[in-house]
Amino acid sequence: MDDARQENARQAALDYHEFPKPGKLEIRATKPMANGRDLSRAYSPGVAEACLEIKDDPSTAARYTARGNLVAVVSNGTAVLGLGNIGALASKPVMEGKAVLFKKFASIDCFDIELNEPDPEKLADIVCALEPTFGAINLEDIKAPDCFIVERICRERMNIPVFHDDQHGTAIVVGAAATNALHVAGKKFDEIKVVSTGGGAAGIACLDMLLKLGVKRENVWLCDIEGLVYEGREAQMTPQKAAYAQGKSPATLDDVIGGADLFLGLSGPGVLKPEMVKKMADNPIVFALANPTPEILPDEVRSVAPDAIMATGRSDFPNQVNNVLCFPFIFRGALDVGATTINDEMEIACIEGIAALARATTSAEAAAAYRGEKLTFGHDYLIPKPFDPRLIGTVASAVAKAAMETGVATRPITDLDAYKERLQGSVFKSALIMRPVFEAARTASRRIVFAEGEDERVLRAANAMLEEMTDRPILIGRPEVIERRCERAGLPIRPERDFELVNPENDPRYRDYWGSYHEVMARQGVTPDLARAIMRTNTTAIAAIAVHRGDADSMICGTFGQYLWHLNYIRQVLARDGLTPHGALSLMIQEDGPLFVADTHVNAVPTPEEIATTICGAARHARRFGVTPKVALCAHSNFGNLDTDSARRMRAALALLDAKGVDFAYEGEMSADAALDPELRERIFPGGRLEGAANILVFGYTDAANTARNMLKMKAGGLEVGPILMGMGNKAHIVTPSITARGLLNVSAIAGTPVALYS
């Protein structure tokens, strides 16, 4: 990196920390503080009730305070990153960053605590005194051997988890990477020779972990700046290093590297030379983890050992050994069961969970975050990426299970499957509300055809369908393109073996398809030649014909293109036998719950009859998600105070609903703020028939509904499920180009619901 770019990067990092407000953390209240009543409950006198409960039963602190989800990140700044002993104050940006990662990846709240105390025993005393405040302690960036002393004392005296991440976090991720590296190399822990450089906290912890995983003590050779650690050596020795002494005479790294299966480097740049790698065993595993410059660069390794399996601590090379794969999730599991410690079994459960995820199909979310990287298990993909959202459910639940099985859990979880689902729901915002839809979809096996079958999002959704549902996907696309993209995305599915394929360029049903399309469209100006051309090029029309002919039960399209363009072909082919698309419904998942918005796409200026039909359809769909419908007919007018076009149509729709005698709550016409704020609505229109906030907003113009949908999505962080095309008997759904693979899976579950459940 040239000087100018380096200076730009430096300034960008400083700006990140300074703006828009200094630092990376803030504290927010979790309870309202809007009036005297709130104040009396939060503080005096109401707070006394919580205090007395905790006095009588200390375990209730996890119910009445944040302690059960609160971790202290503690450092004295004596070994910060590669910067060394920079002091407690200078370490604060790192500790704030650690707290941010806890929150981002596991929703754990943190206080960073930097202490001016170099004496390890005094430092341990201070940490132990913090036990009433925190549910767990994360020790960070404390130099060796002091860190061993601090952790030992704290673990002996404290009844909450104490975890020195520099030791155990690194060891866990190295253990997961080593597990999978041996899997790729076809080797076993109890057979390999390990040569390691670096006798600091992380290096020793990694070796300790490798022994727990099955490596034989006599097969481990530890070197440091003084060379081999051997019996009787006095220079630069600690008790922890002495435990790995080999032989009784001095030797160098070059002397002991011969025949090594695994090199583990936690030392410094350039320590391992290419000529040393040449001496290693076949399929050598080289973990060069020094930061920012590793012991050897990947290109140097592969120049002499093309079959080598390589990992570093850097994000710009494959297989980054990153502690963020571990610490948020091991703490999540430990906190949730009220663990009194983090033991070996919990750490090994963490390793097994991380390793298994890398061997599974890569998540769509991770693929999107690391676009351009090939995330397929093998030499260059040994451990999952930090942004893989499955980590929390897989790893934390495995840790919680191990804690319960080993007797260190004070709040055991009775239903681990439900716990895992809840964790997944914390990262997949749609998981909980989609559960009844998925359960309904699993009661039958429907054939769902995807019009844009070559899109990677569709391929990932199809793979997830095969893993999570009983429905069978049908993809429209060229087989060679689909196969190539599945391979590039690391997906195990293949055309014909795992899903049916409709090839627009060469399909045995082509004559039947264009004939059916011509039959449907002959009196609308479509000639046989045009029908043939459309059935070669228009995948939406092909999907519609597949449903029309009974080759599929439902279709999904719209990952590119304009909604109404797709709707045109659905209307042409499928809008018959009483089926009419009467509205598009978007479920917007907000922080405070679900909110349905309609009609977002179909009728630009709906008639009162169309509005009433849309409302009935929206209420029916809300119930499918387990939501009791509360419908607001939205307009600029509030209960007749304006005589506008939308107000008149909404009032007419209201009269139609009154005449029908529907079995759900509705009210209108009203503005959106009145719909969502019951107190405001009561002031404007006392005694209305709608109680609480509305959860279905129906607008008089598609422009308004679509704008509301997009504002909720882009500015309020809403997650969209849908759009759901109402009125088509679940035979067709049109998504929008911004949809994700997870979104497509959700729509496929909606499409997979038996039609009988729509009544």
C-alpha cells in the first residue's frame, strides 16, 4: 500500500471512530421513561420491589436486571493486538470494538472496562469484585504469563463464566479449522506431528486444545524466539512452555519441521521459510496466524507445496482464523443457561458446531456478504464466515447443551429445539412469524416452479426447500448454466437429480407448451409463431403454462423486471375459472411486530369493491401467520373530515364490509398515524370499533401503499415477506428484484401451503 492510500485508510479509520459521535457504543433504556408513573417504577419507590426479590433469591437478578445478558470486556492494555503494552486507556477502542461484536453477532450487552493495574493478582481482585454486576467476564489483551494468573484466580473465585478470549477463543477457532483441515487432508489428530512457534497465551492454549482433540503430547514440538523448548532450557521459559519441552538439547525450527503434518504459527512475520515447508509431510497444513504479517504467505507455501492447506489471521486470504466465530456464541449459550463456568466440553461443542457449519452448504447471507469468494468446503474454505447467520443457532445451542450435560447450567433449557429456533429468529427476523406457514406447507408436497431458475438466489432457495420442506422445486433455465452456478455457489444440488428442470432451449414438452399458450391466447392476437417464440424466451409465461397444464401447482417469478409485466402473463394464462388478482400484500416485520400493507402493486386506483376484497384477503392471510387482523382503511381524511377521492372510496369500502358482516376488526377512513397510535385515534374519533394499533394498513392508491412499504423497508429496517399475490388461489406469486434467497424461501413456503387452507 502506497503512502497516500495508507494515510487515507488511517484517516478513514479515525473518522469512523469520531463521527457522528465519538466512540462505538452508547447506552439505551429498554423500558419507557415518559411520565411520572414510569419514573416511580424505574426508580423510587418501585425499584425497591426488584431489590427485595433479589435479596431473597439472588438468581432472580437474571429476571429483574440486565445482568443475565451483560458481559464485561476487561483489559489492562499490556498486550493489545500487535501493538504491545500500550496501556489501559489506549486499549479502549479495541475493547469498545469487542463489545460491538458481542452485540452485533449475539445480542449480548457489554461494558468495556480498562484498568490501570499491571499486577496480575491485584487485577484479578478487581475483576472478582465485579461479579455482582455481570453475567460473565471476557478477559482481553493481557500479556502472558500474567493472563494465566488472572484467569486462574478469577475462575477459582467467581461463580460466573470467565473466558480469556486471546487464549480460548483462538484455540477454539484453530481447533475447528484443524478439524476440517484434517478432514480435507485425510488425516487424524492422533496420527499427526505438530510443530508450533510462539509460546504466548494463544499458542499454549491452541496446543492444549489440540491435545484435547486427540493429538499426542509426544508429537508436539514447540519453538519460540530461543528455538526449541527442551528440558532444562532456562531462557524465556514459563511453566506453560515447559509442559511442551521436547528432548534435552537445543534445536531450531528448521531442525524439527521435517515430517510435520501441521505447522501452527502464533509468533511473527517470516518465521517459516519455503524450504522448511518442503520438509513437511504430504498435504501439509500451515496455520500462519501472526498479524498483520503471517509467518509465511500463502503464495510462498503453495510455490513449494501446491497441495498445502493454508490458514492465516488475515481477511484478505482464505481461511481467516477469527475469534469472532467463537466468543459471541459461546457466551450466548453460557449466559442463556446461567452457566457458572465455561468448561472443556462447552469449548469442544463450540468447535464441533463451527466445523460442521463449514462442511454444510454455505448460507445465502454469508455468500452475499462475501460476494465473489468461493465458499465451498475444501482447501480454501475450512471455517465459516463471521457473517454466517447460522452460527448463533448452531454454536450457542451446542454450548448450552454441553453446559447442561456437564452440570454447570443453573437455568437449564427444557426445549433445545425451540431455543435454537428462537436464536435463529434473532437473526432471521422472519423465522418466528413464518413458523405456522412452514408447518402448514409441510402438510402437503406441492410442485413450485421458479421462472428465473438460473438466479443464484433461486438456487439457494431451492436448496433450502429441499432441506427444510416437502415441496419439490422446478426450475426454468439452461441446465449447463444452472449446474455451473450451483458448483460456483458451493450448492450440492444438481438438475434432474434434485429438482426438475424446464429447459427453454430444448425441452420435450415444448410443443405442448406453445400449443397450450396459443390456445389460450389465439383470440388475443398471438399467432403460432409468436407462441413458439414466447415459449422459448419468456420464462414467466413458461411458468404460467406449467401451472395451467398441471405440471406445477404454483409459480414464483419477479427476481428481475417490473411487477406489472409479470402480472400481465399471469393474467393471460391463469386468471380464469374465477381467479382474479385483486391485490398484493406485503408483510413488513418491524422491531415491535408485524405490519401488513396492501395493495402494494396490483390496482393503481382500486374501486371500493376491490378495496373490500383486498381487505378480506389481507385478513385471511394475516391469520395464516398467527396474527389477529386489525384493519385500518387509510386515507388522507380522518373519519369524514375531508371529501377527497380516496376518502370517498374508503367510506364506500367500509359500507361494503359492514354489509358483509366480516369476522375481523376494521375501521376507517383514517390517516396512517391514527391507525398506528390508538391514543391519537381516540382523541380524533372516540369510541371507535378498533382497539389498539392496526396491524393491516390498506390504502386507496397503490402509490401510497408501495411508498409505505418501501419507507418501512429502507428507513425503518423492516423486513418484507412477500409480496403475496391475493386472488390467484395460491397458483402464482410475484416477488420484487430486491428479494433475498431467504425471502424466496419464505414465499415458497407461502406457495407451498395447501389451497384448502386459504378458505
